[in-house]
Amino acid sequence: MDIRIDDLAGPEIAALLNEHLQDMYATSPADSVHALDMTKLKQPNITFWTIWENDLLAGCGAINAYSAKHVEIKSMRVANQFRRRGVAKELLSHMLAFAKKQGYQTINLETGSMDFFAPARQLYSEHGFIECGPFADYDLDPNSIFMMLRL
């Protein structure tokens, strides 16, 4: 697997992010969907990675930097044909290593509370994330689980 910082220019990325947004809106009420579209993912405070197997896009993820010490994980997604193959674990490990190297101290994330998101919550827990309250501009929401990790 090859993990790289990506400029979000390829059609494969657009398709994967579109699939991600469709799943989020199919699973969560619209006012509880916090997934970013491609325009928002291109902001200068966001680092976006893709993970590839040969020429096939296996997944993506991003880190949104709020400050020199605090970041959020955004847009973690594994392509359907790559699920249950360790892609998310490999990408998350890469992103956490990047965050440590950059000197970030706290990483937060928001994910859904529904069963659909149980594998994601399990992955984050296995990497040391614990549940916490809302952060940044999030509000308390029964459809959201907020998690954090101190590096």
C-alpha cells in the first residue's frame, strides 16, 4: 500500500468522497452530517491523504489543524472493495505518526453513534481514542460520538 498526500484532483477521489457523503446522508439526519466535501477538504489547514494498492484507490483520510497543538481527523473512508483488509488501520497509523511528528498534542474526531459506525469506533478505540464531549464548533448531538487522543 502506498500512502500519499493528495491534492484531491483525481476522479477516483471525487467518486470515493461522493460515496462517503452519500453514506453519511443515508445513515444520519442531514443536520448531523459533518463530512466535508472536496472544496472544504482543499482548505490550507487540512492535510489530505490517499492510500493506494497499485493504481486502485483504497481509502482516504484528512487532518484538520485547529492550532499548532490541536487537530481533528476528517473524511476517513475505505473503498468498499478494500474493507476488512487493514486499510483503515494502516492509514490511521500513518496519520497519527504524522501528527506526532508535527508536534500536535490532541487529536479529536466525530463519528456517528449508529451501528453503521461501530467498526470506525472500534478502530479508534483500538488506537487509544476515548469518548469525550463536543469540541471546536460541534454541539452535543445524540447522532454523534466525539473522541479524543492525547499524543
